[in-house]
Amino acid sequence: MTAQATGGNCPKKTSTLVALLVLAATAAAFDQAPQAQNDHLIQAFVPRGANASNSEHLSQANAKSVKIGGLNEGVYLTLMNGCGVDLTRTVQQSYQMNSWSFPSVISAGAAVNVYIEYKGGSVTKGDDAGDVAYMFSSGGGLGFSLHAQGNKGITFKTPLGTSFSSQTDGYLPYGILCPDPAKPMQVTVDTNSNVGDHWMATTWSAISGRSLAQMSMPGSHDAGMSVNVYSTMAANKCNTITQTQSILGQLKAGARFFDLRMFRTPGGDYTTGHFSVVPALGLGWTGSIGQSLVSVISDVQTFLQGRPNEVIVFEMRGVRTISPNYNSDANYHDFVQSDWDAICSSLTSRLPVFPGGSASTTLFQTTLAQITQAGAQVIILFDGASSGTACMNDDSLFYNSYSDSNDRQSMFNDQRGKLTNSANHNNQLFVLSNTLTLSDAQNAECTALGGGITTTILNLASKAKGVLNEFAPSVTRSLMPNVVLLDNFEAADMNPYFLSLFSNCYK
């Protein structure tokens, strides 16, 4: 089923995003991960496990309220104004709300955090309410309005009459797609599939004139590690598995940037892997083999069928040639040029690889429309190496510095500090690593117990996602994440893309 819609909510003199709301539940619900649904005006995330019959399509002509799950007593809202015009508060009223205070003005390009809290209580729940509305200060008309009630959740309304009401734990971002500056917005989408599967095609009119350096991409960290084919001593699933879906599953979920660590097996095959030296255990290289290069290529081939407006980026790090017999020792050798050439040959012979020649030109000067003149393309970037014109040396063009912490708040503080440092955006694409790292003690516990009751990378991934919405106020025209890397990338995780959407529309 498809639907078409026209219109946009920014004043006519601007062609950017009217507003983007990211609703996150309280900290107790941060580990809940929602499913995704796509709509032409409002994109919403539904919590995992929600009844599919509750996920109704919202159209301009037939706006409906959708109730999903149950809502905690307090929630955080991030309000982002992507238009070039201030939004001025025109209405703010409440009855028995414990917290209901919104800023008088949301400046052009600004993002603000608002905490709201219901009266609560099983007997009195619902005996409360709050309303707020914003208008464009230039006379461009109503921006949006919100109504909240403890037993009904939050209803978001636009001037076109489109509304979405939800009760949910976890994330519920609302976004209005960018109108084309030359004509009213017109988007055709499949309302039965998630936003991640085809977000690039759906937003093509807004992003096709941009280079990769002018937009953000949802990314998968250690993308090949959804399987554990073979492990060395001291390595288990708990400390090597970073994803739960194959490359194909991650593509369908919305990932378009893939961090791939490449290895050569003792048998001469190329594969993804997750290996490291563990000094605390007195060991050399330990780790696990993940999805093979052949399988990765096959997944991309399957995904790109019938998709001309797609750009996929592989950043491939050739880490090591694995020791014979998979011993955990020092006999792991760096890739040589023949390894890079073999990988490049496999990719270019089976995939539509963009022959950019220069990584800098490809990333900073070439638009997506130019990249896809011959159809969907895969951009291959090698870390510190190159092979021909198609497999390019990334030339240190990415600022990618992860926190190396297992604490969510420490990771957030580290990444926000780096995101807001303008020096980290100087002729580089900024990678926001929203990932947590097992401590030495957690690694040792994993080794000893095999992951039965230990903390795993996937456990940490769920916790890390709890702060994604908190990066939003730090995103500006010049300080934005070009890539948002996640462990365990799922369809629900298109939440970080709303940071991307904001940046795409605002620049």
C-alpha cells in the first residue's frame, strides 16, 4: 500500500524542517527498543512488541490517533526547530501536571530539552492535562501543538490536521519530512514497511544534492559480527558479537555506513572479525570470525535489487592475517598490498562500486545524485591503503574517537565534548561512536563464564542507545555527526537518523 501527500509546515521562504520532536521515556525505560513505522509527514517509532493492529497509517485526509503500550509518569522531549524562523509559544496551560514548562521561544536552528511529568497514581491517572502550541514568529502560521494526558499519552498535531497520539515506553521521535524548495512536498512511501528500509529513497529529493560530508548516515559498528563462526581461546559470543542481524538485516533496518574489520583466515579466505590483544589475561590476539566477505557481498547484492537511489559506504580496516590453527599468539600479521587487492577485486567484480579515485573528492565534493548516475553505488574506503581507483584510501578523513568506556554517562560526555569541538570537524567527517566497551574485568568474566550470566556487548549496546536523543541539542549547522555508529543496529534504531534528518534539512 502506498500513499501520497503534499504540503509542508515551514513558512514558504524556508525549505527546511519545521520541527523535530524526540520523545524519550525516563531512565528506567531507556533500554526499551521500539519498532519503526513510516509515514509521509510524521515518522514514528513504536515499541518492540506493540500489536501490529495498533499501528495505523496516518494520512492528511484521515488523521487518526494511535495508542501504543503504556507511558511512564515522566518523559523527556527534545524540540528542534530546523526552520530559519523562530517558533514562539502561543499557548501553555496545564491542570495537575507535576511538570509542564516550555520555553517561550525556540530559536531558528535551536534544540531544547523539556521534562514533563504527569500527576500519576492508579486512581487519579488521567485527571491531569497539558497543552502547548507554537507559531512561526514571521507570521508563517501554526508550527505545531502538543496535548498530553496521563492516561492517553501525547498527541502531536500539525497545521495540516495530521496527528499522532502515542503511549509508549522507550523512544518516539516525530519528524516532518523536508519540502522541496521549488514545490510542495510530495513523497510516496510503502506504509507497510519500516522507515529504515528505504529512508534514502524516501528523502532523495532532500539529500540527492548533498555530498556525504553535508549529511549524516546511520552506521553499524563492527558490522560483520552478527555471527560467531570460530573463536580463539578467551573469546566468546559475550565479548565478540556486536550485532544481531546480518549486513542485509542491518541495511533493511536503515544502516548505510558499515565499519568492517577484515581478516584473512589460515585457509586464505577473507572474513570480518573481532579481535584484540588482552593484556590483562597475558594473551596475544584473541577474538572471533564473523560474516565472510562472500556473504557480505551477497547481502548487498540482494538489498540493492531494484533500488537505484542508494549509496552504501564500507570503511574497511585490514587488521590481521590470522595465526595458523587460530592460536591466541603473536603470529598475526598486517595485511600486505596483495590482501587489499584481493578484497577490492572481490568487491568490484560483484558490486556496483563507485570509481571515485579520490576519497576526499568523493566525500566532500561529489553529490549523491552524481554518485548514483549509473544507479545505486557502494563506496569502498580502505583504512591506510588503496587498490586501483575504486577502493580508496580514506586518508584519515574521518574523526573517529570512541570513549573506551562501559559507562553510559561517561560515553555521552566524551562524545558530546568531541562533537562540539570545532577542531574535530576540520576537513574531516565526524563519527559519533554511540558505543560502550567491556572493561577488562567484564572481558575476564566473559572468558571465565562464557557469557551465561555476564555483561555482553549487546547488553551495553542497549544501554548506550538510551542517550541518543540527548545529543540532539548539540547538533548545529557546522557541528553535526556525519556518521552515528551503533552496536546491535536494529530497525528501531532509526532514532539517530532523526539527528541526521535535522542536519540534512537545516544545512
